Amino acid sequence: MTERKVALITGSGTGVGAATALLLSQQGYNVLINYSRSETEAQASQADCQAAGADTLLMQGDVAQDADCKALTQAAIDKWGRIDAVVNNAGISTFTGAANWDVLDMDTFSRIYAVNTVGAFQMVRACAPHLKMQKGSVVNVSSIAGSLGIGSSVPYIASKGALNSMTLYLARALAPDIRVNAVCPGLITSRWFVDGLGQAGFEKVKAMSESITPLERANSPEDVAEAIVWLTTGARTVTGELLLLDGGVHLGGSKAQVPSKPA
């Protein structure tokens, strides 16, 4: 068994997943980098992690397939003999918007739910015995969509709401040996949103979001990664937490002012 801790991060070829893999590598972890389609980007993520001193494993896999989740888990155990952290970052959506919510079919809904919710469940189930041995942790990458009911599509919102509820359940079920938390970001300045909205659409949504957000900024992938790594490497008494990373959107927007006593 390796002395370095080991993290398995799904969807870690790009964006938040890649940023998390790099930051954990810099903190002394070996990392399994998983991707479904972005092989070239995943190879770049792997190279960055290796340059930071990590031993790495690069694997393609679809978390919606239970066999792939088991294969990812077994590969990490075969290589390093341990799993200390799982970051369930793999996620998909469709950008239909509120005006077209009723055009979605069952296949689209089911596929999004299978990746975003069932995939996270299957990864936790596969890794739980190994996490328990290391007193490890799980961080689910959710969204304010699941907390506030806003987002790119109905199935995405529903899948993240279910992921939040599942996080609470698993935090109870796996205590005291495994901590389970979720981060719930708002808008992220990543390729995922640009691919879904187009560059012009993304810039419009970003400007709108920043105009109504108290902190007047969107998340970078690194912002989200920092929160994930804190929940992974520190936060020893934190479990069952749904950490909002939304710049204060849940407060009702920057225009809401706290009244002050007249001079």
C-alpha cells in the first residue's frame, strides 16, 4: 500500500474536476483521473498532476454504468492499495431553459439522472469499503440548482436536488467512518457552460449573474476545487454539509440592502 493518500475524481479531465485533481496532487495525493469523452484534455490534466508530484492513473469510464464504477475502484486498489477520497464530479445537462421545459423526453431525463445521481451513488457504493478503512471522505459536486430550483433544465435541477438529499442520507449511513458532503456552485467560468450556451450566450448569462450576485463574480474552477479540497483534507467534523458556492445568490441579489438607522 502506498503511503500517499489516494483520490478518485470522476469527470476530472476538464474544469472543476481537473482543478481538483491538480490541487490534491499539490497536497500530496495520488489521483485517478476519469473521463468519458475528453481524452486529450484528460491527458493534459494527468501531465499537470504528475508535474505536481502525484502518481496518476488515467481511465475512461461512464459513471452511469455500474461496471465502470467498479472498474475505476478496482484499478485504484490494484495500483495503490487504498482510496482515501472520492469526488463525484462527473455531470451532464441539457440547456433547454424554463421556456422549453416541456419538450424534454424520458430518455434525456433518465440519462441526466443516471450520470448525475445514480453515478454518484454507484461510485460511493463501490468505494465505501475502502474509504471506511482509511476514514475517508466523499464530496459530491452538486449545484445551487438542487437547492434553489434554478438551472439549465428540469432534469438537471431534479438530479442535483436528489444528489443533495442522497448526500444527507449517506452522511448518516456512513458515519462515523466516512464523511460525506456536497458543494453547490452557482455559475462556473468553465468550458462546460460555454459548450452548453455558446460563447455569446455564456457571456450574457455571466454578466447577468454577476449583476445580481452580492459578490459580483462567478466561480472559477479553482474556486470550487478549493472548497472540495478543504472538505477532503480538512473539515474533520463536517459531514452532511451542502456548501453553497454562489457568491451570495441565495441572499436574494446585490440590490437587497440591509436597512440602517437614519442619521
